[in-house]
Amino acid sequence: MNRLDSRLSLAHFYVAFSAIIVAGFFGLLQTMVRSEMIVLPSYINYYQLLTAHGVLMALVFTTFFIFGFLHACVVKTVGDFSVGTRRTAWIGFYLMLIGTVLGVIMIVIGEATVLYTFYAPLQASPFFYIALALLVVGTYFAGAADIYQYNKWRKANKGQTSPLLAFMTVATLVLWIIATIGVVATVLFQFIPWSLGLVDTINVTLSRSLFWYFGHPLVYFWLLPAYMAWYVMIPKIIGGKIFSDSLARLAFLLFILFSIPVGFHHQLLEPGISHGWKFFQVVLTFAVIIPSLMTAFSLFATFEVRGRNLGAKGLFGWFKKLPWKDVRFFAPFMGMLMFIPAGAGGIINASNQMNQVIHNTIWVTGHFHLTIGTTVALTFFGVSYWLIPYLNGRVLTKRVNGLGIYQTVLWLVGMSIMSLAMHYSGLLGNPRRTQVTNYNGHSVAEGWGAYETAMAVGGTLLLISLILYFVVLIYSAFYAPKGQEEFPIGEVMDAKLKVPSFLENWKVWIGIAVVLILFAYTVPIIDMIQHSPPGSKGFKFW
Ligand code: HAS
């Protein structure tokens, strides 16, 4: 990769890492407040801290890391950006950065204490919503650069199958662009006019539905880059091969089809949406589990074949043959492992009766600390251990590799303690998003105390892990010995098998996605507009 494109990706990563370290510190403070170990000074509000933590982790860290990674994957596989394309990508970066800075300022001055889901009727300053809009518009510029580069390659290589990583990048971007239509619509047409006082009220059901139209595919926008690393990079790192190119492409396409028309599974307990439509979207939710099961199958096949080639015997002999001392493998593998219980938790959430038990409890917080906080985060850590030195013309040293393994273990143990406590106390009724957890000594609330303390213990390990990660990354980026680190891209097991061309027929796949979305959302949205109770005037938290 040339120096200019490396610099572009690195700029994204530096913002992402700054966000995660600050957000991690806020996370620890939250666990300490909830477990009553500390009381925040009066000028800091718990919900303000929670908003900052959620926005920095879930929106800023992820988006910047992902775009840095996607740019690197595209440039590596389909060629360097031209001056114009690179400029477009930089415009995207700066818009995202301006949006982030503006949003953070609003949160810090207490004008946007609305949590990362910014649900109406909570109202923030119009500048917060403008900041969100800038962040999203910035991603459109960044995404346009990658898609343009992919199309350029296809035109120059007519009839050939595109490189898998470039295809996956485009699939992730297609999902992102379709998904963000919902959040752009609610921010532009509902939140901004309402917060500016141009209209008196906001249709709460509609705004929440448009948010979740975006909010669920958002989680797959986080997951798919991790899957890119699992499908393409992990096979190379372990010395094996990708099980099937076509299967990997199909899994990504199924995410485009099924990840969007499912937002109602976040609203199963909300009024204003009929049961029939909720049921339909839950069915599609179960369909979106399939590409993850395909991914699990493909990974097991890659591991097993590699193990057997190394002489492994028996059903699980391959397990011992994996390169456990290589952080590039170890961190993402631990992410995969944790995705098994995390995914099972998701299936519980999506099941109507069980959702009644866990909705709005801290179980849900446990679920997303396992999915995004463990599976995705550990994979991103694993990627950054080789990608940061690669982009800086340095190498991943033995010492960094060893520290990376410690860092991974600390993260894994911290997250396991914290999210187990969250899941379990959620089942005991412990609510999410509240700092008041003793309810004047009520006997049910008394039972949560030990779990709250466990969360603070987990949170402490996580912050230590983050500090270690940060220090090691600074060393890798600026002080590690110069050299050429590998950018691992796996080959396919049976390279002679041709990838069917219909898998790259974007018009068909996007067309089917649009039909499914229209079917799942048109009637409910018309209903929300026609039959919603009078809109809410809203209120500011603080
Ligand atoms: Fe979720 C709430 C359902 C996946 C994130 N989810 C959330 C929220 C977040 C989130 C952030 O239906 C909270 C939002 C808020 O603030 O309110 N989720 C699901 C389902 C899945 C799922 C069905 N979620 C994710 C992923 C996330 C994420 C991924 C982030 C990255 N989720 C829900 C529902 C709610 C929800 C409800 C709302 C709850 C409520 O009421 O509020 C599925 O996609 C999961 C499928 C996954 C699998 C696992 C496959 C396993 C693999 C690993 C293989 C391992 C290997 C290694 C090969 C079926 C691929 C093995 C090695 C060995 C040695 C064994």
C-alpha cells in the first residue's frame, strides 16, 4: 500500500483509539457509580457520562475503525486510490471528525444527555443532531471512495470475480447506506426541525421505529468487518485456506437482505405497532441468524482442515494445532468463541416471550458487551496488532505479540465477569440505564448488589487492558523496528471452483432487499403517521 493511503487509514485508527480509551474510563466510572463505590461530583451527571460512553464506543470507535479498515482492504486488493478518490475519502474523514467533535462538545456541556440511541421525547440541542448528520454524511463520502475503486477494478477486469475482501467491503457499505436512510430521515425531518422549534411536537413511535430501522443493521455493520477478518485473514494467519469463496459472499449478501427489516425486535414491548408486523420482523430476525451459522460452519471447516493437514487426529484434535501464541489469531479467536454465548443471547432476545423478561434490563447491556464489546472489539484488537505496524512500515515484535496476548486475556476475563453479572442480574430484574439501583433497600434490589460489584471488578480489568492496548499500539505505531509486516489475505481451498456470477449482481440483491424492506415497513409506518397519539413536546434531561 502506498504511504498516502496508509496515512488515510491511520488517521481513522488514531481517532478510533482515542475514543475507546476515553470511553473505557467513562465505562469504569459508571460501574463504580452503580455499585455505589463512588458518587459523581455534582457537575457531572450519570446520564451525561453514559451518553458519552455509548456515543464514543458504539458510534465513534466503531465507525472510525471500520472505515480505516475498509479503506485499507480496498486499496490492498483493488489498487491505490487516485488523487481524486483519496480526496473524497479525506473529505469523508474530516466531516466525520467535525461531527464527532461537535457532538462530544454538546454532550460535555450538557446539551445532549440523550444516550446513544437519542430516543424522543428526550431532546438535545439541534447541534447534536447536526453533528450526527455530519458523521453520517462523512461516511457517504468515505464509502463512495471505496465503491468507486471497486467499480473501477471491475470495469478494468470484465468477467472476472472481484477479490473477496473488496466484495465484502462493498457489501458492508451497501448495508450501511440502506440502513442509514432511517436515521437520516428521522434526524433531518423530525429531530432537527423539532429541536430548532420549527415544529412543536415529535411523533415518538415513528422516530423510534426509524431509529431501529437503522439500529439493528448497525450492529451488523459492526460485525461484518470482523467477519472479513475471520473469513479472509484468519485462514492465512493459521496457515490454512478459506473454506469457500462463494459461501462467504452469500453470507454477506444474506446480511444485506435480512438485517434491515427486523428493527421491530427492539420494540416488541412498544405500543403503536401491531403484533402481526412484529411477528413478521421476528421471523426475518431468525433468518438473519443463518449467515452467522454459515460463518461458524465455514470457520470450523477451515480450522479442522488445517489441523488435519498438520496431522491432527480425532474429532477435536485440530484444536491443539491452532497457533495459540500468535495474537493475530488468538484475539479474534477468543472473539469467535464468545460469539457462541453472545449469539445464543441474541436468539433469546428475539424470542417474544423471553423478550418480556429481559427487555430494558441490564441483560441487554450484557448482550451487547458480549457481541460488540467482546466479539467485535477483540477482533478489531487482533487486526490492529498487525495492521498498525503494517501501515507504519514497522513490524509486530515478539514482545508486542506477548503483551497482546495478556491484553486479550485481561479483556476476556474482564468482559466475562462484567457481562455474566449483567446477564444474571438482568434476570433478577436489574434495570439498564439507571444509576439508582437500591430502591430504598427493597429486597429484590438488595439481591443485585453483589453483581454490581462484580461489574465494577470486570470494568477495572477492562480499563487496565485498554491502557495496555494503548501503550502497546503507540509503541507499534511509532517505535517498533522498521520492516515489512504481513497483510494476511487467505487463498481459497478449491481455487478451481468458479464463483457464480449472480453473486455479484448487485442490482438483484439490492432489489430483493428493497422489496423486503418495503413489505416489512410500509403499512406500519403509514399506521404510525395516521394513528399515532398527538406528538410529544419532549423534554430536556438536564
Ligand atoms: Fe443483538 C439488542 C437480537 C447479534 C448488538 N444487540 C442489542 C443491542 C445491541 C446489540 C447493541 O431480538 C442493544 C440495543 C439497545 O441499546 O437497546 N442480536 C440479536 C440476534 C443476533 C444479535 C438475534 N447484537 C448482535 C450483534 C451485535 C448486537 C452481532 C453487535 C455486534 N439484540 C437482539 C434483540 C435485541 C438486541 C432482540 C433487543 C433486546 C431488547 O429487548 O432490548 C444474532 O445476529 C446472533 C446470531 C449469532 C450466532 C452465533 C454464531 C457463532 C459464530 C462463532 C463461531 C465460533 C467459532 C470458534 C468458529 C448464531 C459465528 C469455535 C471454537 C470452539 C473451540 C468451539
